[in-house]
Amino acid sequence: MSAPALSPAVPGRVAGPAAAGGGVTQARVVRAEWTKLWSLRSTRWSLLAAVVAQAALGIIVAAAQMSRWGSLSPHDRATFDSIDVGVGGYHLSQLAIGVLGVLVISGEYSTGMIRSSLMAAPRRLPVLWAKLGVYAAVTFVLMLVSALVSFFGVQAIVSGHHLQHGLGDPHALRAVVGTALFLTVLGALALGLGALLRNTAGGIAAFVGLMFVLPGVVALLPGSIGDSISPYLPINAAFTVATSTFDGPHHLATWTGFAVFCGYAAIVVLAAAVQLVRRDA
Amino acid sequence: MIEIEHVTKRYGEKLAVDDLSFVVRPGIVTGFLGPNGAGKSTTMRMILGLDAPTRGSVRVNGRRYRDLAAPLHEIGALLEARAIHTGRSAANHLLAMAQTHGIPRSRVDEVIDLVGLRDVARKRAGAFSLGMGQRLGIASALLGDPRTVILDEPVNGLDPEGILWIRTLLKGLAAEGRTVFLSSHLMSEMALTAEHLVIIGRGRLIADTTVEEVVRQASLDAAVRVRTPDAAALRDALAGDGVIVESSAAGVLEVRGAPSERIGEIAAREGLVLHELTPQRASLEDAYLRLTGDAVEYHTGDGGRAAGDLELVA
Ligand SMILES: Nc1ncnc2c1ncn2[C@@H]1O[C@H](COP(=O)(O)OP(=O)(O)OP(=O)(O)O)[C@@H](O)[C@H]1O
Ligand SMILES: [Mg+2]
């Protein structure tokens, strides 16, 4: 029997690594997830989009405001906050980070890759923890750097009008780091939704619904009820940590709000973990 | 060694596997046969810890799959459905799989060469043809150099060259003393590669036997066609002794229960002229269909035959 051109007739028993390499460990699964994350073109583009959005949006807004500073109303001038503008790119980057968070795991379900992942790490939870860990770390580092770039860029632009802040000013450093933290937890929440729903469209719909549609629905409720629920909505709770200051009582305190947001993410991730272990792949 | 003990799997109302027990022994190729929907893929997914049995236990080398410390070194699998991210290159897919076990990069290159994907290893797996996808799946399965390999319908949809390639590869794996467990609908495919057979239908065990035994059964049913001007005399001479003679046309006999050698000897002894003495071929597929006859879930209207029957000389 002659073998087809492409292939050796018989796979020689290669002096393989057989048990020599040892078994599956959490650290090894993390390394595998790192490789997986960066080896998809869609991931690289999404992360690039998030970085550009986070770094550039604030700078563009600041430049536009400064160019027509003279024609702004006194109220607009009084409420201009170079810290908020400096980190404000998250209004755009959050979408990229959220969608990619869903995709990191839903993409494995849609392609069948999850079966390979779980065959390699049959205890399953290490796969979820590794995905969360890698994605959270990458998001935090990239978003922190992007937020810093944006922050300093904005300060340089507004310094002509003496509106600049230093990182040492009240709330500044907290807002910059808080932006990265907020986006990191948001990414984890989205990943959890993707794992829970095992479906890209469903995961993205749930993410957008929870973060951006729910506030609109709550706004339809009678004022008093809406007002008491509103601060606890994921997005409103989350923003507290990424914003320099809040006026009025319509928001939770900075770290309380962030803790509530982390709570939502933890609930979703926990539900995803339970399901990952219990349900057939 | 794979041990399936009283395994039942239910998907809602659907009973996919029903109290199934069998053992896949080390060092030989075991074929896993059954009609569509018999529960082959389900059983394989349970072996690999992807689906949990509703009842019963599945063990690989004495342990549940999920308790294996280094599963890729113990058992490699090619699933029915693709299990590869379409956006990732073959090389990166294998690298990520390897990293979970601390398998060195050099082994990734080795298996890529082994399956002949060197030229396309950097391309997206989504752009692969069916055959290339199967090769990549097999590279995944062999990555950890496992003693046991399980493959779910590896030749499905492949062209003749691909089928030949897989067949050669499986024989090579078996020759190296690995345990091979592979599923198929085609008895003929199994007869070429497997030594042992596990046949299921509607989730139940139908036969746990050797290929040799099935072949023997099939050949017992085979007839010898005889054309002779002395039909009546030959019929009398052959009569008795469990020999059955039928005649489909004048001067033509179908003889069952006696090999062609004996028929020829008897004719010579009696001085009868023979114009033709042809052992008819018994189809393995027929033997298999008889075994699974009642268990076929989705009958075609006319009980259509699988193409490509392996005919064998009785
Ligand atoms: N995830 C699932 N959910 C519901 N039913 C399922 C599921 N997987 C399999 N089944 C059902 O279980 C039965 C066995 O299916 P399975 O895929 O194991 O059969 P098979 O022997 O591999 O068939 P084929 O030869 O067509 O591949 C079928 O009736 C199938 O519809
Ligand atoms: Mg199947």
C-alpha cells in the first residue's frame, strides 16, 4: 500500500515526551490560554480597538472643547473636568472589552474548541479560571496604560487654559486606576455571561442588555422606584470608581459602587463555574 | 483499557445509551459499529468526560477521565464534530493544547510533520478542507503520544486518498501496540482495520465479538453456484448432510452447506460434467445488517444497502 504524497506511511513511534512532561496544572492551563488569546486575529483587533478608544477618545474630546473654549457657556466651562475627560475613553472601550470578553469563551462553544479545551483539562474549572485570569490581566494592563496616555494627553491639551490636573490631585490617580479596574471587572462579567450562555449572540445581547439597556428600562419606572433602583444598576455602580466626583445622592459611594459591580460579576462567574462543571460540554 | 459498565445516558426523554457494558482491550484495534443514532458518539463523549453518564461508570486505564492527571498522555481523541477554533492556525492550536501538559514545542512540530500539514500549519484552521481538518484532529490526538487513541468516524467524508491514509495510520498505531477504538457505520471498513468489534443499536449492546467470528458467520451463509447439464444427478449426489440445494434456472444450482472443493470432488466421483463452479461471495455488510436489523433507528423506505460492501470469498 503506497502512502499518499503528503504523508508518511506509518507514524513512527516518535520518542515522545510521554508522561515525562508531567500533568495538567493551573499554571500550564494559564500559559495555554495566553497562547489562545493572542493567536486569534479577532482578539488582537478587538484589543487594539479598545486601546485606541481608551487612549484617543478623551484627547479628541478635549481638543475639540479647547478649540471652541471661548464660545462655551459659563456652565459648561465650570463643569469641565479634565480628570473625567482624561479617562472618559471607557465610554467606548467598554464595548470592545465586553464583546471580546463574551467571545473569549463563546467562540470556543461555537467552533467546538471547548471540547478540546476540556479534554486537555478535564477538571474544567482551571480552564475558566485561566481564561478569566489571562483576560483580566491583559485588560487591566492595556487599559491602565491607555488611560494614562489619555490622562496625560488631555492634561497637556487643557494646560493652555490652566484646567490641567496632576495624578497627585484628589481623585485623579483613583479615577485612572479605577477606569482600568472597572473595565477589567466588566470584561470578567462579560466572559461569565459568555460562559453561562455558551453562545456569542446571546452573550453579547445579555451583556448589552444588562449594562446599557436596563438603565433605560428602569428610567421608565415611576420616579421614586426608579431612583432607588438606579444606583444599584451595574453600569451606575461601576462608573463610580472611574469618575472624579459625583454631585447629588443618585450614586453609591465610590468604592461601595465598585464593590456592588464586583458582586454582580462574581455572581455571574460563579453561576458559569457551577454550570461548566455540571453541564455536558 | 477502557471499561464501560452499565452506562445509561439520557438526553431529556431520549435514551441515547441504554445499560451498555463492554471493555476495549489494550493493544488491538476495536471497532465500534452501529447504525445512525445508535449512541456511538455519545459513548465516546462519555469516555472523554465531555458528557456525564446518567448512570453507570466509564473508566480509562482504571480511572474516570476527569481524574487523569495527564489525559493527553493517556488517551488521544478525534471527535465526530470538529473541536478546533476556526480562527486559529493549526500550529497555534497544537501549541496551546501542548502547553496544558507541558509538552515541548518540538513535539508540536513532530505531529505536524506526522500528519503532513507542514505547509499549512500557519494557516487558519477554518480554511482547511475536510481532509486537512481530520489530519489536524489526528495530530491533536497524537500530541501526547498516548497509548490509547479513540476516533469517531475518522473516514467520514474523506476522499479515497484520505481514507487510505487513515487506514494506514491506524494500522501503524496498532502495530506499535497502541489501543485503538474507532467507530464507523461500515462493517467493510472495520473488517479492514479492526480485530475486535463492539456492535450497538439503539444504545444497547448487540454483539461484542471478533471480526473473524463475524466473517465466519457470514461465510456459513454463503452459497456455491454450479452450472451443469446434469443438474438432477448432481442434486441427488449432494443431497443430505445439511446441504441445501436450490435451483434458480435450468442447469443452475445454488448449493449451501458444502464448500466448492467438496462439490467438485463429488461431481468427479459421480462422473458429472461441470460448466461452472463458483463460490458466491457473502457480504460482511449483510451479516452486519442481519445483526443490527432490529436496531436500526431510521429505516430508509427500501432498507437500502450501504455502498461499498466488502465481499468475501466463502
Ligand atoms: N446532546 C444531545 N442532546 C439530545 N440528544 C442527543 C444528544 N446527543 C445525542 N443525542 C441523541 O442520542 C442518540 C445517539 O446519538 P449519537 O450521536 O451518539 O449516535 P451515533 O451512533 O454516533 O450516530 P451516527 O452514526 O449518526 O453518528 C441520537 O438519537 C441523538 O439524537
Ligand atoms: Mg456519531
